[in-house]
Amino acid sequence: MRASAWLPLALGVGCSLVVLPARAAISAQIPAECGSLAEFESELEQRLGAVATSDTARVTLTQESSGYQLVVEAANQRRELHDANCQELLRAAVVITLALLEPKREQPESAAPEPAAPAPPAAPAPPAPKSSHRSHPKFGLTAGGGLHLGTLPDPTLMLELDTQLKWTRFGIAAGFRYLLPTTSVDEKDHGARIGALGPYLVGLFEPWPRVQARLGIATYLLSATGKGSVESHDGSAWEVAPTLGASFTPFERPPFWTSLGLEGQLNLIRPSFEIRSYDEVFQVPIASGSALARAGVVF
């Protein structure tokens, strides 16, 4: 064939090389249960369309212990996904491959940025929840009564007026108690009639709701009148004792409440009473105690 015949043929081939875009070389490894390899390659070729690129694309879909792993390598980039559904991963492989092979479009520099939408007005903050515990102390005023044993010769009625100042779990209380007089006489009708009145100061602790413990000190001024002697004389003496008690609140409907309690005391100073020219008629024992019921109001 002469050179003049080769010229048109060469021009035709050259034009075809210029007009037809280079297509990417695609290799894929897909398990049979995930989809058809031929359909995947066909869909990818159709979506690539007229995109010209000489890059190669490699798609690998393999099974692992927790599902499937997808690896897409193209344009010197690598993307990796994991999922239990391999069909979903295969569809994702098409999108990822297209994104890696298609050249990025440059945004026009002259385009002005869109103005930011005005921020919506801030909603008003919700009011802070009120604390269930009051920050200032509570003041309580109570009255009570019960049975007292030990300080006087016989068990007797005890009357009490109590004030309390309490914080969350701690507090203090102070008050006065009155012990109704009782009489102690021997077989010869010699003895004394003795009563008591005194203040106390204790610390309060509430380890659980409606349970209160008390620790403090109580004092009593014991007053006695002799009986059975020729001359009747009066006498008085002080008793001092540390106290320990506990109480339970069976009823509480603010501002009112009631409580039941027990208290013991160790009499460190134990006064005794004697009739002149006669034997001792009474001495306060080493320990005494009380059972009390209280009712009060809290401010």
C-alpha cells in the first residue's frame, strides 16, 4: 500500500483518539451472594459517562467476622467501610468509586458567599428547679411529756418544753424539764418529798428521714422537803448528767409533727439528802432514763 493510502487511515485513528475519552480500568472482587460482578461493572461504566481519566479503580468486598468489609482504591486514595449487609456495601462502592474518579469541579471565585441566615431568637431559659432543701435553718418549738425513772425516788411524770434549730441533717436543741415530786420514806415514816427542774442543751443529728439522735448534757435542781422529823426543813442540790437519746417521727405534715423517743443519762454529780441526826433518806442513782412523746411546729 502506498503512503498516500495510509494518510487518511492515520488521520482517522488520530481523531478517534482525541474525541474518545480515556476510561478508567476497573477491577472488582465481589462475593456471589452480594451481587453480580458484571452488573456492577456495567453500572459503574454507565455512570462514569464522559468522565475522562486514566486512573485505575480497584473494588474489594470481603467477608469478615462481624459482616463485610469494602475497600475502594482509586486516584491514589483509599476508602474503607464495614457493614453487615453486603448489598448495601456494593451500592456504596459505586458511589465511592465515582467520587474518587470524577475530577473535582472548581467553584467560581467571583461567586459571592450567601448571607448567613439570621439565627433564631434564643428561647428563654427554663427556671431553675427549686431545691428541696431550704438554705436557711428551720426553727422548731415543741412540747412533750413522758415517764422518767431514776432521778427521783419513784418513777414520775416529766414535762418538757423544747426549742430546736435545724439545718439539713444537724442542729441544736435546748429546753427545760420539770419532774413532778415523789416521796421516799422508810418504815419509820422518815424521808423526803423531792422534785426537780432544770435546763438541757443537746446536739441533733438525723441519719435517716424521721430519725433523730441527741447527744448533750442535762442539769436538774433537786428540791426536797423533809418528812417525819421534828422540824421540817427544805434543801436543794444540783445534778449534772450527759444524755444520749433517739426519737422517731411517726407523723409529719408541715408545719406540724410528732415524735416518740427514749433517752438515757449518766449522773456524774449525784446529790443525796439526809435528815439531821438521822440517816440518809435518798441519793440519786448512777443512771436514769426517760420515755417521751413530743408534738411541735416548724417555722
